[in-house]
Amino acid sequence: MAQVFHRAANTVARASIAGLILLLVLASGLLWVFFRGAYTQSVEVIKDQPAQFSHKHHVNLGIDCRYCHTTVETSAFAGLPPTETCMSCHSQIWTHADMLEPVRASLAENRPLQWTRVNWVPDYVYFNHSIHINKGIGCESCHGRVDRMPLVWRAKTLLMEFCLECHRNPEKHIRPREEVFTMGYQPKQSQSTLGPKLVAEYQVRKLTDCYTCHR
Amino acid sequence: MRAAPLAAVSLACLAAVGCRQTMDTDPKYEAMEPSSFFSDGRSARAPVAGTVARGELKLDTAYYEGRNGDSFVDTFPAPVTKATLLRGRQRYDIFCSPCHGLLGDGNGVVVQRGLRGPVNFHEDRLKRTPVGYYFQVITNGRGGMYPYGYRIPPDDRWAIIAYIRALQLSQDATLNDVPPAARPGLNASHGESGVER
């Protein structure tokens, strides 16, 4: 009986097995990059907002984060400002600017502005602002240079590995409490001496048990 | 042989079900989340008018309104310590300084951008004004100034007022008012004050 397959078919068969494995590895790598990457987590993506509120403008005026995000030190939720907070200044300045029309309409109709959220964690994750603020973790560590954002975007992936990186090594990120709201903070002495000192002073624990965040 | 396609189809179904990220969004409201159930679209409901939460019965009008009967109180209803002043300074810098200025001279950043009206706390009239009046202005606002009561709890309001009093004193202070130990540092500069924020 004549041979059905040519000799070279052996090589082709081996090569295709190797190729298949390679393909699988590549595909899962791609999937990983896609599902765990900055792109899918909408990092640095600007969303449509009901009013063009610029942190760059307002923070650089010297207005403290807490003027608007009032509950960030005391509760889980940082708080977004009600329309009245905008109007405490804009009832008098830039009163006719088109950019502020949605804000004036919101006040007149007693209808809250519905900001599009850019940061969120899934509902099976428990997150709390106040503990981070009170243990000396700066807004910048999780939200980046907000003072350079004309419209807010998400600065970090907020994936589990992002949280854990700091929960394992808080001394790399901790700052003095009075610097928590500072943007562009530079430690006065090197972080490798300051970090462990603050960790001891603020009694910071390494919270890596699953029930810290999944409760 | 019929089993194979059946198994494939059920596997596919399982896989499809597994893709639903139901636990990402539980059927619950998060803070400030809109609601389609209530006509005003708010998931956070206002308590019925007249509701008093436990421990929130505010009978002490001197503390919670700055009044005794019809007149404003002129002494602080709570003790004023150094910690109060430091807290007051921090809260003043957050909530008042954009308009009234870090010094209390009524020349904050927003005024420099065109806002009219914030007063200079160093006017004689305001130095004589009882503390209860300040409390009332912070809580309810006045004229062109919006109310701040919903953002600043009462103990912080008193701390801010204590700090404003300190600012007012500071403008007429002489070297004799400064404890001898602190005098040498005064000539140094306007920079590092050495006071912890």
C-alpha cells in the first residue's frame, strides 16, 4: 500500500502541536492583558460629565479637597458636593458662563447633578476612605495627580493586586497625616527611613486577610 | 453519539452563565446612587420632618444654635484648648479661607477672582460681635454667604470661631503678649511657624 502521508508530515504534525501550545499561551496572555490591564479597567479614560468641572482649575486655586469631598475623613464614602456647594462661589462668579448652565439648572429645578463615576470597586469588595486618610495614605496614592486633571479620570487599575501591593508594604506609601491632601508630595527625608517610622507611630497593620476586603 | 453535542451545548450554556458578573453589582443602593423607584430619583430618603435620632436631641440652644433665649451667647459653650484652636485653624483654612483669606482679612483667592462681600474679621464691629452670632452665620449663612451648617458639625463650628477670635487678637498683639520662650523665633521669618497643623 502506498504511503498516505508524505514524510514531511511528521514534522508538520510536531510543529503544529508546538504551534497549538504556543497559540494557547499567547491567547491566555492576551486575555490576561485584556482583563487585568489598564485598558479594561478604564484607566485614564474621561467620561461624559453633566458639567465640565475641572479639578485642575479649582485645586490649583488652593481649595482643599474637603471643601467639596466633606466626608472623606469620617466615612467610607468620600462624598460628592451638592449643587449648593458649587453655588457658594458661582452664585457670584462666572454667573453667566455657558459651562455652568447645567449647575444653575440643577439648583433652579432642585434636581441633583448626576456625575458619571470613574472610580469604583465591585460590590463584593469593601472599601473605606476614612481609615486610609487617618493612617496617612494620600489621595494621590490611589487617584494620582488630580490637580492636573481637567476632567477626572481613574489613575490606577484598582484591581486586587493594586490594593495588596500597598497592604503588604504600607511603609513604601505612607506619609505624614498633614500631607494626605497634598498633590505632588515629596518626602522631606528618604521614604526608607520615614516610612517605617510613620508605620510604627500610626500603628499601621499589614491587612492582607481576605476578610479585610471581602466581608 | 447523541450525548456529545448535548454535552457541548450544556457546557456552552454553563460558560455563558459564568460570564455574568452579578456579584459586581448587588441589588442594593450605594451612597448617592440614583433610584428609579422614588419620584425624585434619590435613593437616600430624607427623614420625616421632626424626626430626632437617638442622642441628637438638641435642647442645649447655647451649643447648637449659639443662643440663650433671644440673645446670642458671648462665651464659648465648650472649653477652648490648644487642640481646639489647632482644629479650628485647620477647618478655617478648608472652609473659610477661600473667601475670608488665611488671615481673616476678607481677601481670599476667590475674592481675587471676583467674588464680592466677604468681610474683614478685623473690623471693630466684628471684634465686638458675640460668638453666638458667628455660629448663627456659619450655620445658616447670611446675604451672599451660603450656609455651611450641613458641612461643618457644631464642635468644628465652635473651633473655627475660637480660631477667628485668635486671628482677631493676633492683629493687635504686641511682643509682650508672646511668651518669652517663643520670642526669639519671631524675628526669623514668615515661613515655618513651628506650629503643627
